[in-house]
Amino acid sequence: MTTIQTPGTRSDGQTFLIGPSLYLRPVEPDDAGTAPRWGGDAFPRPVEVVQKQIEERLEKGPNAEENHQLLIACRRIDDKPVGSVEMRMNSWRYVSMEFEVDSLLADDESDKMLAEIVEIVITWTIRERNVMVVEFVLRSGLPNTEQVIASIGGRPCVELREFRRYQGRRVAEVWYQVFNPVWVGILDRPPEFPGGPVEREVRRPADKQIVLAEAERLNRAYAVGDRLVLRPLEPDEGGLLTHWSLRETEIVFPEGRWAENGFAIGRHSVKIARRDPPRSLGFAIALRSSDELIGFNSLIHVNWLHCTAETATVIFRPEHRDSGLGTEAKHLLLAHAFERLGLHAVSSYVHETNPRSAAALRKQGYRDAGYVAWDSMSPAGVCGGWLFDLLAEEWRESRDRAKD
Amino acid sequence: MGNDSQQASSRSQNQQFLVGPSLYLRPVDLDDASTAAIWRPKPFPAPVEAVQDELKQRLEIDSEEELANQLLLICRRDNDMPVGSLTLDMDGWRLVDVDLHLDPLVSEEWKSSITAEVIGFLVPWLLEERNLMAVSVSDLANRPVVEAKVQELSGRIAAHHREKFLIDGARRDRYYYQFFNPIWIEKLGFPDPPAFGPVDRHVTAPARPSLKLASEHRPDTALVVGERLYLRPFEPEEGKLVAQWSLEDTEISYPEGRLILTAHTYGHKHKEMASKEIPSWIRFAVVLRETNELIGCNGLESVDWVHRTAETETELFRPIHRNAGYGTEAKHLLLEYAFEHLGLHMIYSYVSAKNPRSGFALKKQGYREAGRFDWDTFSSDGLSGFWTFDLLASEWRAARDAADQRS
């Protein structure tokens, strides 16, 4: 039996997730027909394709759906969708959210709608669902939304410069956190770390790019430095990672050491190489003199629309740390990211239990972009992590200045 | 055979063709996966196993099919090491497109000399032994050694796409060279030189500023909205309409005549393109705002996410919607999407030389005439070619902003 609903009546009787002009409800397959209003997808997709995506999401089971829920924001006046929020629960301790509002609306109208959605969802999440902290990311330049975030006790914690493309120009990506007052009472309000200055000293800029003489070319290298090369990680090298991970003597992560499953890492390197363009690129770091594998660095969360990525590095054994090899490998990775892939900016995340990596990033030219609090469990209770950013033009400038 | 001072390696020793003084070409094989960083034209690291899978997909096909799009490695004669690769994309055994990729880690000078040497023995082989009518080779612009070799072989620049590549952090132009078989020049005459439009040019129909709507005026499925039109996803069941209109078309715009479109295939293609997370062909339905009536399609084809380029394409299904400015309005919505949303750096377009209306429309919209490829297809008067055009994002924005200031 089909029920025909009068437009504007769908939220009648709804008791929560409802504001003065908008309400939120779970997504359903029929929402595929209005996806450009609420989805934030940059690409045109037929209804059938979006419907299949929604069905795949909803057919994972109630628990999985609840842990990664998509709500549609609609106008109370006519039930028309205007935006959405996707919520990822992390052990019900913190929630990360992604908000979308119809990109065809005028800036002021979309900002006001976003402000209302943010207020409805976050107030409910903190007060009723009792999570410790809510995190979300928005573009800069949303005055109404910024005001609402401040009014509900939220604060910006990270600013990644020029990380988003918006209407043909570059704008910053701002990360926000809203803390549950009950937990602020127990743990105190976490510290704030404002971003570092744009003008900064780069103590270890990139070296000039090496152009190889004919005889020096290593078959598998994608980038070559004085002492290192970056090449693909071969699946059969995974066993070495297991071996070294179980012999690790240093603890730098809040979750401690872990046993790497080399087989899984090896298979993953094959799997990601089959995507074109890939969402992540991982390189084995090898000594140029012996091709010995010493580490792994990667570009993860590559965003081909905004031309951004996150960098990550691991040096497997203590004897190769603190010797400048990580920095040399990082500059090779950045040269690949900026000069060959044309990325505009990169970010990096470092747990606060790992100050050595943070110091290395600053030396390489990264800028302190902020601090995410209460991110992990640690010996002291909870701890957070630092975020860093680096623009392609800054990296090039410091390299060229050092050359001169 | 080649320069005696070179110590010939074992692999090319008895090779009778596709050998130069210091280089030779050979078909790729599975073992070449271990040197993929040198010759594979993708800037993404891939373990040997992944490259081998790719090669199997390419090689485990019908041998005719493999020959029609063959991947050859460019190797050094002194040590058999690859220095790059090329593909021979055959078009009906009449024409061929040669696409070169050289080791990105070697010097610019060496890359130029490799290209010149390869062109020097490959083009004569294609024209004189394989008897093709014409050969196209594309390469970076401004390589004097290569240009000299092209001249020596009586080739010419057919097309010039500005800022098409991102190489070592800088934008580089791309040249397309064309070489014609002398036997066919005798029969058909040498094609007229291609025209290249000026960089400084007048744009008679620039884009209008981006339109922002109140929520109630927003078509549910629109991704970009203009004054009379909007762009939305093409729904597979609309293939039936397009197939019907294709049989009712009264105009012939292509040298190969009108097309018979199959409804299911046309619809399915759009579903397939949109199912890719990061699509390489992004296609829109062009729809009248007033009635929501479908009138055409346009899209960005061959999207290159690294070099930030794409080819634009447009079709208006029925004659009543042609010559009414709809194509231009739809094109500017597409360009707004390409440049402002996706951040593409430049776009290009191809138009049959038998379709001057589309060529005029592109110039009006701000595209620059970027050359012509000849002898591409059969037409009522023998052979016909196609024009190509290019447009930079910065040029499109400047024309839009200048028009906005004037109004």
C-alpha cells in the first residue's frame, strides 16, 4: 500500500533532530532522485547508480549502518532535501561528521542552512548520545556556521591552508571539535595550539632534483636521492615488515607497538596499484647503494578534485632513524607529489607521543596547523595529535632558495 | 645497420628493422614488469605483480587486436635496458598514432635525442614498409633536435595544444606531428597547412557569471544551472529517446554520416561511466529549465587527473535546438564545472572538418584554433580531416570577467 504524503508533513510528530526550518531523517533508496541537492558528489551519476550505492550502505546491517549513518537534512516547509550529514562513530567515544549543503544555493542561504544542521546534530550528539567529542571539517568563510559552533562550545582546532577548491579559488579547510561538558569537568578543557606562522625557517629543505647519468638508473626507482630511492613495495617483502615490527624497541604511538601482518601489507600494495587514479600511493624506501628496504612512505587520502593528500612515513628499524634518511625520503615523496602529480598541498598528522616526527616535519618545512585533542587513549588518559600543512609553492621556494 | 662503434647487445643483434644507431624497439613481455618505473606511462608506483596483471590483460587477447594497439619498449642497444615505451594505435591499417613515454628520471637532452632517433627509424618503417597513409607522433613542444628530425622526414606540426602537460612542476605544450606517405601525396596532393589561431583573440560569446539559486527554484537533479538550461546526470532509460531522435535526424554533420544509436547501449554506457568512483568520462544531460526537457548531452572525455586536462564534447539531439545558442550556454556550464569545480587547467576539442558550424561555435566560445589532422576519414569528396582547438582555464575566466565588467 503506497502512502501519499502531503509535502511539508513528513516531520510532523518528530521529537528530535528537528530545528526551526529543517529536520534530519535517515537516508533511503528513494533519495537517489535528489542526490545533487544533498550528496556533495562532484560527479553526475544516474539515479540507478546512486540508488545502488545507498542500498549497499543500508544493507550492511543495522549496527554497521548506525555506526556510519547518513542523515538527510530536509526543509520542514516542503520536505525538500537541502543537505546531509554522515556520522562515523568511533567506539561511541568520539564521532566524526561530514556535512554537505546544496552547492547551487547562494552562499548566505547555504551558510544559514548549514548552521542550523550543525546546531541540531551536534547538540543532540553531545547531550543525548553522550559522546566525549565531536569532530568535523568545513571550508573556511562560513560566518553563520562559525557563530553557531562557538555558541555550542565548539572551537576550530586545525586550519589546513588552501586545502579546498571552492568556486574556482582556494580556501582553507577548518577542523572543529566540540567537547562534552561532562568530560571537560572530568579531564579539564584540552589545551589549544594555534597554528604556526606562515613565514618560517626551513632548516632542511629539499635538494636539487637529481638527473641521472645513463649508468645510474635503478630499474624500479620512481625517485632517486643522494642515498635513497623510492620504489614500489613488492608483496614478498611483507615478511620483513612482520619480522621487524616484532623486534621494535621504541614506542612512539599511543596505542603502542603492533604486529604487522606482512602478507596483508604486501597484498594491499598490489591492490592499491590496480586503481587508476589511486587513492593512495605507497613507496618502499630503499638504500641506493644496496637496494635494502629501510622504510615506507606514502601519500594517503589523495583527493584528485582538491589536489591534496596526507603524507606518512615509517622507518622500520632504529638504526636508520635520526640519521636524516626519513627527511631525504620525505623530500623525494614531496617532489613526486608536487612536481609529477601536481598536488597543491599536503598535510600530516603526528601523535603527540611522537615529538621526534613532529620536529622532523618542521625541519622539512611543514607548518604547525593545529592540534586535535582527545584523539587516542594514552598512559596519561587521553592524548591528541598535531596537524601540519605544506603548500607546493612553499616547498619549491625553500628548495630553490637553498640551491641559490 | 646502425653505428658500428656501438657494441651491439645480444638481444638486438640480428634484428633487421626498428633498430637505430643506439636504440631499438621490441614488443613488451611479462618480464618487463620489473622495469615498469622506466617505461610505464603512469606516475603511480606498482609492484611487479600488478604490472604483470596489466600486461596479461593487454597481451592475452586476439593477436590482431594486440597488433592494432601495440606496446613496444624502446631499449638501448649497448645493454638492452629500456629507456621508454611507445604505443602504435592503428586506425584501420591506414593511419597510426604514436604515443611516446620516456623515462622521467633522465635529462631533457637525452629525452630529446631518444625521441629524434626513434622517429628517425620508426616513421620510415611505418610509411615505407607498412604502407600507411599517414603517421601522427605526439611529443613535448620546443625540442629543437626533434623538430629538425621531423623536418628531415618531411613531417609537419599538425596541432599544438598549449600547457597540456605538467612536467617537473612546469606546464609544457604538446605538439602533434603528421607525416604523409609520398605515394598518397602524389595521388591526393599535399594537404593545406593547418591554421593556428592567435593567443590574443576576441571572444564573442563568453561565459556569464555563475548562477546561484534560491532553494525552491533549484531543479532537483541539477549539478550546474544556467539561464535557460541546466546540466544533470543522464538517466539510462533516456537512451530510448536518443535512439529515436538519431533515426529522425535530418542533418548530416559527420563525414561518416548519421549514426544509428542503440537505446540500451547508449543508456548503459552512462551507467558504466558514472559507476567509477573517479570517472575518466564525465557526461551530463543538457535540459531545458522551463520544461525539464532533455535536448542534448555534453561531457568531459579523457579526463587526466594528473595533468588536469580533458576533451570537451557536445551533441544536441534535434535540429530545432541547434543554432539557438543552447550549445554555447551548455558548453559554458560545462566549462564552469570543468574549471571551477574540478580545477582542470586546460581543455581541448576535436571537430570534423565537415562540420564548420561546430568549429565556429567553439571559436565564439573562446577556444583557439590549434591545428588540423588530415586524411582522417572518408567523406563525399575523398578524404577529410578534423580540426582541434584548445582553451586554458585562465583564458576562459578572463573572458567571462571582462564581459561581466562591460555589462
